[in-house]
Amino acid sequence: MFERPRSGERAVLVRIGLGGPVEREDLEEFAQLAESAGAIPVATLTGRRERPEPKFFVGSGKADEIKALVAATQAHGVIFDQALSPAQQRNLERHLGVPVADRTGLILDIFADRAQSHEGKLQVELARLQYLSTRLVRRWSHLERQRGGIGNRGGPGEAQIELDRRMIGDRIKSVKERLERVKRQRSTQRRARERRGTFRISLVGYTNAGKSTLFNALVKARAYAADQLFATLDTTTRSLWLGEAQAQVSLSDTVGFIRDLPHKLVEAFEATLQEAADADLLLHVVDGASPLLAEQMTEVERVLADIGADTVPQILVYNKSDLLEPSQRARVASDWLEVHPGLRRQRVFVSATEGQGLDVLRAAIAEQALARLKPADEAAPDAITAAPDAALSGGSPGSFPPSHSHA
């Protein structure tokens, strides 16, 4: 029975383009994921297929090529940048003779390492148990030799598998019940904020877009922020004072999204992601300097739709603007509109690390809060689309007046 590659061990990375070529940026993100999990990438193998092969996911020739590469690099394991079926993972491990991990298992390992809060640990445990429950045949393959003799069906091995399956099922049920209690507690807290009339804001975006850095800059907090994937898993909420609106609002930092985020993780983090669905305003933070900007924004929108947050008003916050030339700002803003011409959203350029554009962002938030907190007959009809085509930046003509308030 094999296990996944452990932290600090050498790994061969495999990325197969299904129906299209493998993009360099996807490979770079994949390598970051592997490094975030503690693996040391020693070689990367790519290929292209129209559809996955049932036995190995890749063809037998490519499987032999991977095996030769493992031997040449003395790698301890192989990581695939796609989800493998339990049978494919088992067949590959038997053929290669080393542990094999897929994208889902890799992300689950990272989440398990990064979760800090009781709720976060429960959410990750639920997702890992659900993932493991489909792989019991592989996990207990060392017991298959213990079957009964001639004329007998089953035996000690089969009994152990069934016992383990029941234990995991019971644990899943227990974790779900505990998460349901957490969900009720969060619901009670949200109702209390609603009774107080608190304007709720959630930061959402692709992983490593700079959400936590922006969160710290706005509320003067010390939430963990690092140049790595999934630096933040647990939701953090702080109060933010908006001088323009003369109001206290709540700002929440949430888990980042990523391409091919396992659906079970989206389900497990429902309680945390509910903060975004129940918010009055979303700050969709994007890495303005990323070459995959449009693809990353599309992935975030997809997950927001999955959790029912796609109708919440948004401000697009183009972070890392200090890495962009002025002419590039218009280009990155127009790229998104070309892909989604029907969307009209306010845009603000900021640099969370340099503090650029934060006054403009505060003023934009204050405008939304004022529209929401005013009586219905006084509120603007649609503040989010009042100036949809103005790509805002600090001090630019026609932008919001600078804010002198402090978080």
C-alpha cells in the first residue's frame, strides 16, 4: 500500500493537456501548488490527449516514460495536475512503484497544513474523508491476499474494508453534524449584524491575488499574508470605519479560489463561503499583473455562482497596480469587458503593498455603504453602475475624492 509523496520529497510533475496544449502559466501554477504542499519538483512531463485513458489516465507509452523519468531523477513520487479515478491512481502506483497524488489530493494536503481554526480543520477533514472513502480499495490493497479459500467469497480483507468504510462513514456524519452547528452559529452572528444594520463586505478572488495584504492595509490588521497559494483558509472579520459614510462596516477576508478547485472542497467550505453569499458588497481582488487575469476572474465568477453569490454587487479591485504601466491599466480593464460585455462593474486600481489607491477604494466602498444605509426613498437607484466605465485610480480625473479616514 502506497501513500502520497511526503513533504520534502522529490516529485515528478505530470500535466496532460486534454483537447489542447499545456499552457506555461498553468505549469507554473502547478509547480507552485506542489511546492506549497512541501514537494520538491525535480522534473516536469507534459503531453496531450483528446480524452483520459481508462487504465493510466495517460497511455501506456507515456506511463513507461514517467517510470523512466522517476528512475532517472530518483524521485520519491509523482503528482498529476488532474483528478485521477481511484482505479487510475492504483494502477499508476503499481506500474511506477512510487506514490502517486492527483490535483485533488494535493490541494487537500495544502488545506490540511494551512487550516488553523476549529471550523477550518473540520471543513478540511470532511473533504479529506470524502476523498478517502472512494479510495479504500487502493488503501486496503494489502489485505486482498487474505480472502477465503475455494468456495468462499470475501474473507478478512473484505471484512476489514467494510469496517473501515463504516468507520469513515460514521466520522463523516459526525463532522457534518459539528459543521452544521458552526453554520448555525454563523447564521446567528449574521442575523445579529443584520439587526444592527451593519454593512457587510467580503474580499474574494483568486488565490495569491493579494486579498490578505489588502485586508491588512484597510483595517490595519495582522492577518497572515504571504506570496504563496492558499496563505489564508480561515475567514477573518474586522471592523472598518468609513469617514465619508460616517459608518462602521465589517470586512471579511475569505479563502482564495483556484482553477479546478475540487467540488468537495467548495461543499466543505460552504459555511465559510456563505460569508461571501450573505455580503452586501464583494471586493473582487484580482492580480492586475497576471498574464492569466481573465481566466482567473472567470474561475472566481464560476465559484461565486456555485455558492449563490453571483448576484451580490461587486467592485473589481485590480491589485499590484505598481507593476503596471499607466497604458496597461486600460488594457487589463478592457480585457474583462471583452470577455463579459454585459457586465458593468466599478473598477479601482490599487497596490496593497505600496498603499496606492486605498483612499479611492475606501471612497468607493463608502458610496456603496451610503446607498445601502440610506432610507429606500433616498438611496441612489443603482450605485454600482453609476460610473461603470471609469477605471479608477488614485488622483485620476473624475475619480472619487480622496479619503482621510483611517481604519
